[in-house]
Amino acid sequence: MTTVAGRRSPRSYSLLKRLTLAFSAAAIVVFALTGAFLYNALSTELQRRDDIEITGKLSQFLQLARDAGSTRALRDNPSVFHEVLLSHPGVYLAIFDRQGTLLLQHSDEPSANLWLAPAAHRANEPYTCGPAGIGPSRCVFADETLPSGESVHVLLVRAAAERQSLLESYRIDIWLAVAVGAALVGALGYAVARRGFSPVKSIGRQTSRIEAHNLSERLDIQGGPIELQDIAFSVNRMLDRLERAFVRLSQFSSDLAHDMRTPLANVISSSQITLSRPRTTDEYEALIDSNIEECERLQRMIESMLFLARTDNAQQHIKMVELDAESELRRLASYFQGLAEEAGVHFVVQGNARLFADATLLRRAVSNLISNALDHAFAGTAVELSLYDSPKYVAIEVANHGPAIPQEHADRIFERFYRVDAARHGSARNAGLGLAIVKSIMELHRGKVDVASSADRTTFTLYFRREIAV
Ligand SMILES: Nc1ncnc2c1ncn2[C@@H]1O[C@H](COP(=O)(O)OP(=O)(O)OP(=O)(O)O)[C@@H](O)[C@H]1O
Ligand SMILES: [Mg+2]
């Protein structure tokens, strides 16, 4: 993660490293579980084979004991038993008489009578045992009555040492496979993730190339993953907005510079001309008067600019109150009475409604519209201030009879510094910010402003929402 200052934050981490570690950890878990399962299966299978071996041998020895006929014959001729076991290393035999005396034993271990099976075990069923001198084993026993009437107890033991050493080496192999497998999966995961992240890096490279002078460039990750294409699409849309705002801002600052230059140039040139030779007091007074007028114009412009800048940054806190719109319009009409008489027009106020708005901003918006209406009204006509109520909006209309606004200009007159005819009378006084301010005010109220202009009548309408929430 990179901070605003361009440095990595102390808590940043590499997704690539995390993924590699996650892949390896997952591989260790999966391989270890699989290894444990296989180990168990092998251990069970080996034990089963040992059991089959000793139960098979047990029945063979029981048969041999029966064939011998008596315990004495058994003791006298043990070789037949030993021969059977020669080809079965690790398998031991002990035969006891009814009293538990050892009759025959195939083992190097002298203490074979300790092998006698505990009473808990059942005949012919292999069990885990650990005879002295042999260690962990599987045992099986059976009792048999010989033709002589004597009974014998035959015990077979299969030492687990061989099985355990096999399992031991298998266990080592499994751990080795787990380690190598995890390393391999980690390496492969790293390679795959690195490849997967290459479009991300490409986005990073492309965005870092975009600066103010090439804001028209767009991210291109054709063929990249869909998720990143979505991100690139969003970034591109953000760039569209930034580019539009940037163009507007550039236009705005050049218009601003242009509009401030005119009054300043007037002040400078008229001052220089006046000072070029001695003048009468009246001439100096006239110069100062005209300079004050230009400065006032500049002041108005700067004040409007500040107002717009504040509304742009949403720093303007608006205070919504319920207003009697009719009395507000009447008050504004009387405020503009003097100018109206100068222009030879009169006001007509009609309708009544209550609305929620910021009183100062509402007055400012309507004043801007009235001032425009007075500028453009034909002498002898009426400027109509009307109120309309609808379920959703309360509308304030300011209409005047005057030259129509051509359609191609109607959409643009709300832009800053836009004037339909900059050369027309009075445009030197006007900055072209009045309607931009009206629009900002209406946006602050989450309402809107509209214009309709026909042959000789122009109507501006302010729509205020009925809900109070702003
Ligand atoms: N009632 C109207 N009738 C005809 N044209 C209008 C009317 N109101 C506005 N306009 C046109 O829209 C343009 C923009 O109006 P706006 O109020 O923004 O600027 P301005 O009046 O020229 O300057 P400012 O209001 O900043 O002193 C005006 O220059 C004018 O050409
Ligand atoms: Mg205006």
C-alpha cells in the first residue's frame, strides 16, 4: 500500500508473498492429511497380513500336534515344528500343557512361558501383545485336545519389528514428500500468482504515467482478467470525470483571468491617460469615479467566485427554514423597484406557497434571476414572479418579455462566465456568473433550475423539493 506521500505504510504487505505462503501452508495440510491416511492404511494392511500369516500357521501347528498324538511325542520330536518356521523369520511358537509347562518352543528367548496369553483374549483371534525378549507383536492362540486325551495350548507370535521398520521408513518418505510437495506448490503458486499480478503492475505503470498534460490517456488491459478490467473501467471513468473537471477548471481560470484583465486594463489605461497632462479637479473626480466602478465590478466578481468555490467544496452550510415564498417575492420586488422603474418595467407577483429553503440563498438566487429579467425585459412590459405548488416541488418562476435565448445557448448559460452575447450592451458590467450561482444554490437544495425561452418571453423556474432533508 502506498500512502498519499508516495511511501509505503509500515503495515503494508506483499499479496504475492502472502499467497505463496498460503499455497505452501495449504499444501502442507493437504499432503500431511493424505500422508497420515496412507500411513494408517498401510499400517492396518501390514497388521492384517501378519494376522493372516499367524492364524494360518496356527491351524497348521494344531494339525501337527494332533498328528503327534500325545504331549510326550510332541516333546520328543520338535524338529517337524521347527522346520515349518524356518522360512518364517520373526514368527515364534510355544506349546504348553494344561498346567502351563512349556512343551516346545521355537524362539531364542528362554522365558517363553511368560508368553502365556492373558485370560482376556479369545482363541483364534489375533491380538496385540509384547512377549518378553520379542517386543511389540501380534499373537494368536488355541487349545487343542490331543488323541491321547491331553490338552495343549498352542501360541504363535509375529514380531512387529519388521513391520515397524517398514512403517518408519514410510513415515520418513511421507515427511519428505510433504516438504518437497509444499516447496513445489509454493514455487508454482508464486509463479502463477506473479503472472496473475502482472496486469495489476501494468495498471500501476499506466496510471503513474498519467499526468495533467495527458489526462486523455486511458488504461488498457485488454485480455486481462475480468476483475481487473472492471477496476480499469472504473479508473477510466474516474479519468473521464477528472478530465472534464480539469478542462472546465482550465477554461474557468482562463475566463477568470480574461474577465479580471479588462477592468484592470481600464483602470490602468484611464489613469495613465489622465496623468499624462495636468487635469482639472472634475476630471480627476471622474477618473476616480470610473476607477471605483471598475473596482466594484472586480469586487463583485471575486465575491461571486468565492461563493461558487465554497459551494463547490460543499463548505457552504445551508440552514433550511420554512418560508412564506409569496412575502419573500414581494420583498424582493420592492427591493428591485428602483431598477425596474429605470428599465420601464413593473412587477407582477402571483400565487402563494410555503417552502423549505435557506433564506439568504433563496433571495440570492431569485435576485440573480430578477436582475437578468430587468436587464433583458422590453420597456413597458411586466416581470412576473409566480409561485406554483405540486406534490413534489414548490416552483418559483421569474418571467420577462424580451429577446429569446437561442436554443443553442440555453444549455450553456448556466456555465460560469458564459454570456450569450458578450458584445451586447451591459455585458461589460456582467461577469456571466449569475446563473452559475443560481444553479449551485439549487444543487445545494437538491432542487433544480430550468429555462424556457420563446419568441418574446423567457421564463426561469426554480424547483424546491417538498421534503426538508437536504
Ligand atoms: N431573462 C433573460 N433573457 C435573455 N437572456 C438571458 C436572461 N437571463 C440570462 N440571459 C443570458 O444568459 C447569460 C448568462 O446570465 P448570467 O446571469 O449568468 O450572467 P450575466 O447576467 O451576463 O452576468 P452576472 O449575472 O454575473 O452579472 C446572460 O449573459 C444572458 O445572455
Ligand atoms: Mg446575471
